[in-house]
Amino acid sequence: MVMEMAHVSSDPGKRLLRYERGYLETLSLIERLHRLLLDVIKDDFERSGASDVNAVQALLLYNIGDSELTAGELRSKGYYQGSNVSYNLKKMVELGYIHHERCVVDRRAVRIKLTEDGQEIRERVRALFERQIKLISDMPLYTTDEVAAQTDMLRRLERFWAEQIRFIY
């Protein structure tokens, strides 16, 4: 039986099939986890009665944080894609969560930063994440070493995808 197992794992076709299944499941999990994160944020905001921003916008405000940057810089940091950023930034300016002004050097670019109201939304998301960290750290969900290994694996996958875009296409 041990000999069979060694033979199966050394079969390149079966190894590739197992790798393919694992990779495709990872992609599906990443997508589902992102949607679940947005649902968690949405649920938290609905429970507190704050419904003027959606979960994507709240996460956008959280990620902008104390920075002053352009929409292009947001995209280059990997937070959001093209028109999604433009649409949500426009809505956030209209709602008074983001202050924007034209760059002095490049008049085509607009620099953005959070207003006081935007900082309040950011703080609400940060508090949610803090509660989650506390809950997760109090239960045996996974160890700090497992969190570090998971983060490392996701960073390598991110680097691989970024290299695919830069060098293959």
C-alpha cells in the first residue's frame, strides 16, 4: 500500500491534477472570502444604522486611511479596479466622506483624502476588524504561525499574478 501511494504521488499527471484542483479551489475561496468580507461589513453597518455607504465604499475608505493619494495610486496599490474606483470616489465626494483637489503638478490628477466623516467610517471598519481579531485570537481557529504562513502564501500568489500581467501579456 505504501508503495502504491509513492507511485501515485510521483505520477506527474495525477500530481498536476491534484495541483489544479487545489489551485482552482484557492481561487474560488479567495473570491468567496472577499464577498463574505463585504457581507460582514454590510451587516455590521446595517446593525448600527449606518446605511449611506455600501461595503465596498466603507472598505475603500478604510484602505485610504490617513493617506493622501490619487485614484491611480489606489489602483496601483491593488485595492480596486478602474471604473469601480472612479464611481465610488465620486459617490464618496458627493456624500462628504472624501475631499478632493487637483494636483498642482499634474492638473489631470485629483488627490483625495478622507474628511472627518470619512475618518468616522474608517474607524467603524477598523473597530469591526479589531473585534474580529479579538474573537479569532480567543478561539483555536488557527495559530499565529498559521496566519503568517497563510499570509506568506497569499503574497507569493499576488506576486505571481502581478508578474503574469507584467511579463506575459
